[in-house]
Amino acid sequence: MAKVLIDTNIILDKLSLTSDTLQSFFDELYKNKSHFIFTQQIIDEIFRNTENKLCEISNNLKSNLKNLKTNTFAGLNSDEAVKAINDNIAIIHKNINDDMKKKKEYLISFINNISDNFAIVATTEDIIKSARLRKEKGNPPSSGASIGDEIIWESVLSWGENDIIVLSKDNTWYENKTFLEYEYIKKTNKKIISIEKELSKVYDLIDIEENKKLKDIENEEQEHITQNDHQIILNAILRANLFDEINRISELNLINQSLYSDSMKRAIAAMPDMSTIQKAVQAMPDMRSFQSAIKAMPDMSTLQKTLQAIPDFNSVNIPKISKEKSNDI
């Protein structure tokens, strides 16, 4: 049966999840613990980087809160709602800190229980010597100036009991896959089956039935970091008892949007249909006919002269007609 090596970054990246989701991920590992292995170097790296990782996440969350705008969350589009949050920022900060503490507790508990649940490859003096020699030769895997990756790989080579799947997001494993496959089979007579970034892909390879909870965990992790931040912020808002006020404001906004929508519908219904508009346009004379009619009209100066040439009737001498002549007519 193939074993799955879980790299440091897989665990540390999960700290960006909500505390409940993080615990769900650990529960998933416990449930299938016979399939996973760790090295002592990986455990040490997780432990010593946890504090910095949680501080980084906490600072990002608080920075997002500081820059909170009215369109930050779906359905939260009121200045009043944002003001309600900002007025209680100290409480929300405390809740974020509490969430970080809970995640730290979950992680420490997981680390403390690793030895009772998972296979661990110890770090020996010989492994450290081999790791230094690997670094000097320039052989992978390697990331940065330390020999951490080299120690991890030398630990795996010294163990070499099973085919392995490497679960990591570190590019050094992918960029040097051919070299590592060759070295592993040469020194252990076993194979590297695959190098993967997602646990669900690993499950497909070792015939573990994927469940909905794992899919939800991975979907949350794949979302943009801001989305994860929003979820934690919303949880903090909920614990600060601000959600009822925000919901009330949001409901008022939805009512206003509904009224606006009804007004728009009535305005659209009152508009003439397109066939009526087309008939009206077709009934209009075309521009060429209109222009010809204008050209045929005399210009204003000619019209004025014509009018001026017409005598007024007061100035015309009309001869008187005698009675006799009128009878002749």
C-alpha cells in the first residue's frame, strides 16, 4: 500500500481556513491515518512557523476590516451596517484573536497526537550529514538557503518502505520530479506514484472514497484569500452580536430595491411596443423630400420684397361709378 507524505505547506496553508474547517481537515486525516506519514523535520517546521502564520492571517483580517467598504459583503450595502461594524471594531478584533487562538490549539493538539496516529521518520545525524552533502552537490529538492527540504527527502530515502505519493505545494517537487523518481527507485526499489497538491487527488490514487466534507474544505481553500477573510470576519461579527442589526438594515435595503424594481416594471409596461414606434417612424417623410421642399421655398428677402410691393388698400384711388353706369352694368 502506498503511503502519502504530507509536506509542511499543506498544514500551514490550512490555517487560513476557519477554525471549524481546520478541525474538519484534521479529523479527515485521523480517519485515514494509516495512509499518511510525516518526517520529524516536517513536524518541526509546522511547529516553529505556526505563530508567524497566524499573526500574518490575523493582521490581514484586521487590515481588511480597516478598509471595509459598503460593498464588501453581498447583501451588506448600507453605510449604517458598516458603521455598526466599525463602532464595534475592538470587539471584532478580540473575536478574530480568539479564532486564531482556537486554531493554534487545534494545531498543537494535532501535532501532539501525531506520534500516536501517524508514522513518523526521525531525523538522525546521518540524515543531516546526507542533507548537507545534497545541498553542496546542488541536488533537489531544495528551497532557499536552509537544508529543510534536503532533510525531508533524506528522511524519506532512509525509510523507503513503501511506494509514496508526495502531497505538497512546493514547486521544487514538481520541477525535479524525474530526478526524484529515479533516485527513489534506485535507493529503495520503490516508486513515487505521484506528486499532488490536493488531498482529493490523492484519495483517487489510493482508492479512498472522497466525501462531501473534504470537498467543502478544498473549495474553501481554493477560494480567493479575501473570501476566507470575509468568512472569518462574518463569524467575528456574529459573535459580536451585530448580525441582527446588519440583517435589519439589509432587509430595509432589499425592500427599497423591491419598490424600485416595481416602479421600473410599471414604467417599462407603459412604454409603447416596438411595432408602434416603427409605424410612427415609417410615417415620417424622408429627409430628401423634406430638403427638396425647403429648397423650393423662396428665401426670406424675396418674400419680403414681394410683400412690400403689394399696395395697401388705403392708398389706392378707386373711381366712383355713377348710378347710370351702374345700371348699365
